[in-house]
Amino acid sequence: MTLLTVFVFLPFVVLRMEAVFAWCKGVKFVEVQKLTGSFEGTTIRTLRRLEELVRQIKVAAKAIGDRDLEVKFEEGSKLIKRDIVFCNSLYL
């Protein structure tokens, strides 16, 4: 880990982790957004990309035959994929 990583990127990862944890616990988007200190679009993009990663890991778990891991990632995906973050459009 470089010095740049420690001082520049690590704080962002920690802030996002707290926000994602709150989101998975069912906290409203407005409250989660207050935890990040970033733009709304960045938070939405982060949650969408995380859900995509979780879905890919679920497929990998299925491919290797680990049903328990597959179920855990399916549950994780359901916790992330909710509310305004996963609407097709905000202009309805």
C-alpha cells in the first residue's frame, strides 16, 4: 500500500463503507447521503456498482457449487437493491 493510497483513497473507502452499511440496514437515502459527503450521483453509482459486483460473486459461487455462499450474496443483493437508487428513471 502506497502513501498516496493511505492518505487519499482510504478515507473515501471508509466513508462509503459506513454509508453502504447504513443503506443495507434500511436507512433512507437522504440520511445515507449525509454520511458520504459526496454528490448524490456518486453515491448512487457506488451502490449500483456494488450490487453488480455482489451479483457477479453470486454467479461465481453458483459456478463452484457453493450454495451457502450463493444464498448469502443473494440476500446481500436484495438488501442493496431498493428504493430510489435502482429506479430506471427519476423523471417519471
